[in-house]
Amino acid sequence: MTCTIIVGGFFGDEGKGKIVAHIAHQDRPTIISRGGVGPNAGHTVIVGDKEYGVRMVPSGFLYPDARLMIGTGVLVDPRVFKHEVEMLGVGDRIFIDSRCSIIDEEHIARDKSSDHLAKTIGSTGSGCGPANSDRVLRTARQAKDLPELSRYLTDVPMELNTAIKRGENVLLEGTQGFGISLYYGTYPFVTSKDTSASQIAADNGVGPTRIDDVVVVFKAYPTRVGEGPFLTEMDRSVSDRLGIQEFGTVTHRQRRIGQWDGDMARYSAMINGCTQVAITGIDRVDKDCFGVTEYEKLSRKAREFLKMAEDDIGYPITLISTGPEVSQIIDIRERR
Ligand code: IMP
Ligand code: MG
């Protein structure tokens, strides 16, 4: 019976959504709750030939038996929320903490019209920075102020802590990635809040002593969208030759692609309090590994990469993603 946090170890878009969906199907949590900044994050989840990009609903929605929650620290854009709830048909099992701060149209306008945010930082334009700034200035609205959200309101920390006390499994999903943390990232080219596991716990009102597992997700070839330093960034021609091209879920901007960064991975694992590691994109290290679901069937090249990454990080790699679809994964958590 565990409370597990899942966070991104690089600059976001590590494939957390898929890892959350997989863990949910295996571990059958009763609640999956989202932490992180807000609708600036997009999680892509692919099941069969269907692709979902979610910005407010937890990416664990694919697992039908969990209640879905949005933690107190998260910013809620009521328009994005309504759209996703209708599209995914999750209205009867999703809840918002009544103290979540609201993103108003005016926050989005400020995000997009500010040269500093839109151009220098390369924000997603989703209003998160201005909304968090109003939250700190104590002028923001809260979810409980909006009549259209009243049917979804709950006390998320109370729900989670009660479930944990009963011995149920719960999942807390992080958004963004370590490198764009307001505290630990490449300031000022960062998002408007910390993104580490401690923040995800705080966003959900779960104290540090109640967390059992922290899964940090790294991708074999890290990516970054928006401006800011990226030490291992490759020239576009090199990543093109490797056949790697990615586009953002929220902004559709082309992502910058980099080589594996062992130093960043180690530092990120430390601050996140990592207990287990998930590595995504192993099919890019060796195309022959695409879709493989058994560790023994991984090629030598892939295993050598995993060994190197594990030595860098200093914590066991227990989940290995071999393709974008939810079932394309090797889960060796039990064996470790
Ligand atoms: P903001 O969070 O929209 O203010 O954007 C600040 C910076 O964080 C920009 O470089 C964004 O591209 C980046 N960013 C914010 N959220 C995400 C995410 O979920 N994935 C990747 N980058 C993000
Ligand atoms: Mg994303």
C-alpha cells in the first residue's frame, strides 16, 4: 500500500503521462491526483490508435477505477477543464480542491502580451505565470468562487490522507520537469513554481512522511521547449539524422533535443528524493527495441545505455519505456 509520486527529471515531456497510466493499471490506486503548475503542462497518452493530450485532467484518467483530483496548489483554467471533462467523459469522478487558484482570460492575455514572458522566457501563453503572481499578491480567485465548478469541489488533502490511512494506493502525478523548476531550474528560464517531488506533495497536501515512493522519469534523449540553457543540446541536423523530432502538446512548438545528461540526472534524482527511475525512449537508443516488453529481449546496446544511466543516476531503473503506446513498457519493479 503506497503513496507514489511521479515527476519529470529533465525539462518536462519525459513521458510521465504514459508512466502514470501504466502504474495505475498495475497498482490500482483509488485516487490519482495532479500536482504541478497548471494547464501549461500537456501530457500525451496513446492507447492503440487514440492519442489524448491532457492539460488539466490527470493523465491517470485512462484507468477507470480511480477518482481523479486536482491538488490545491494547481492552477485551474475552467475553460480547459470543462473541455477535457466533456471530451473524456470523466465528469462523475473528477474533483478539484476548493482552494485552487483560477486562471482568468486576463491572465492569458497578460502572459501573451508580455515580451518578457512570451519572448524572452518563451512561456506557453497559458496564463500560469500571471495567475501564480496574482496568487502570491493575494488577488486571485479560487475555485470555490466559481459557480460552474461547485459540483466538482472537494478537500483534496483530506481525501488523499484518508485513503492513505485506509491503506489504499494513491498516485500523485507531477507535471513539468526538474530543469524548469522556479527554485532549481535554469532561472529565469523556468516556470512559475517549483516542480520537484516535494512540491507535488505540497500541492496535494500530503506530508513528506506519507510518501513511500518517488519515481523520477528521464528520457534517453532529453528535450526542452521554450528558451533557456540546455547543456547537451544537439544540432538540429544531428537529431534529424537520429530520426528524432518532437512537438509540444500545448504550444505545438518544435522541441529542442539533447544528448543524455548524467550530471543533471544525478542532481535531479537527489533533489527529488528518487527511489525508482523510469527511462523512456529506449527505442531511440536502439530501434530494434521498439515495443519490447521483456527485459531479456533488449539488445546489448540498450542494456549498455541503461547500465550507464543507472550508474549516473545512482538509483535503480525499474520501468523502461520502449515506445509511445501504454503497453510498450518493461516493468521490473517487483524484481528489484
Ligand atoms: P510557463 O510555465 O508557461 O510560464 O512557461 C515557462 C517555461 O516553462 C517555458 O520555457 C515553457 O516552454 C516551459 N514549460 C512550462 N510547462 C511545461 C511543460 O509541461 N513541459 C515542458 N515545458 C514547459
Ligand atoms: Mg508535456
